[in-house]
Amino acid sequence: MSKDTQGAFKRWEMTSFGDERPSSLAARIQAEERAAAQAAAAQAAAAAAAAAPVVPAMQLPTAAELEALREGARAEGYEEGLQEGRAAGRAEAYEAGRAEVAAEMDSLRAIAQTFSGAVAAADETIASDVLDLALHLARSMVRTAFTVRPELIIPIVREAIDYLPVLQQPAILALHPDDVEIVRAALSDELDKGGWRVVADPQVGRGGCKVDTASNQIDAQASARWARLAHALGKNVEWLG
């Protein structure tokens, strides 16, 4: 058979002889394969859906809920502002009160210092007045004592003559005339042993004496002793005042 003759013939297949449709067996096989593939895909999709996490559906808030949220936020902001305002007010009031208390304390300190100074001055004045009164009373008592008890001159004379450790002659003891006999009666032995010459001198006040030696002079009169006492106390209370 020549090549030209071979070209006029086709390869024989099952669909030849005028039937162009696939055979019923092939179509059934293809349908089963598609069904199996679809079933497998469905099973895979179901497994994937079962394994995936369930995401709940988002639910948007209602208008009432939004209004409630706004009201809550407004109330919370108001409360915070109120608390901050109260705290600021308390702090300001505290500072103002502290400043006022400090000012009052300064004023009280000044008053206390002034009062203390006044009390101190009053104490000094009172003490000075009391001392003056005491000195005047003491002067009156001493004068009266020498009149009532003239023997009080004895310790004064003894102190005066004992003041001289070494007696130098001549040694004269001058007394008021009314005190001469009192002193001689009490101290005659001591005066004689010491070589004292007792003289009466009207210028010597009662209750006192004067000692005159070659090197010493002692004024033990009541007026002189009183003047030394008043000077030591810082006072000027005269014996004859």
C-alpha cells in the first residue's frame, strides 16, 4: 500500500463507526472519580473547619450602651476632677493655716519675750524695793537693839581688838561714854593684858568703837559698819537717814 493510500485510512478506535461519544464505561469511571474527589475535598474542608478556632461574631454596642459608656466616662472624669480639686483645696487650706499659725506663734513669742522682759524688770524692781525695805528695817532694829541691849557692843569690841595680830603701843580704844563701863566690866582682863587704854569719846556712836594704834586705825562704829554693808549690797541707805 502506498503512502497516498495509507493517508486515506484512519486508525481504528472504539468510537469509530460513526459513534463520537465516550463509551458508557469510561463515562461512569470518570463520574465516580469526580464524586470521590469531591467527597475527599468535602471531608478535608470539614476537617479544616473543625480544627480552626471558633471566632465569635462581633456584636456592636447599641446606642443605649454607647450612651451608658459616655455617661460612665463623664462621671469618672468628674469624680477624678472633684478629688483633685479637693486635694488641691486641702493643700491650699493647709498651707494657709500653717502660715497663719506661724504668724500667731511669732506674735506669741514676741508677747512672751516682752512679758518676760517686763517680769524680769518687775522682779528687779521688786527685789530692789524689798532690799531697801529690809535695810531700813534692819537699821531701825540695830538702833533699837543697842538701846535695849547695850551688851551687844561686847562682840564688836572683841572683834576690833582681835583684828590686830601684833599690837603696837600706844593702843587706844575709844567708846561712847555710856558704853565704857559695860566694856570694862566684860573685857577688863583682856584690855589690861593687851595694854589698851580705854577713853570715852562722845563722837563715837553707841554700839561701836574706834581703835587707834601707832600704825592702824579701825572704825568699828555702827554707822561705818552699816555704810560698808549698804555699799556691798549696792544701796545708799544712810545710817542717819
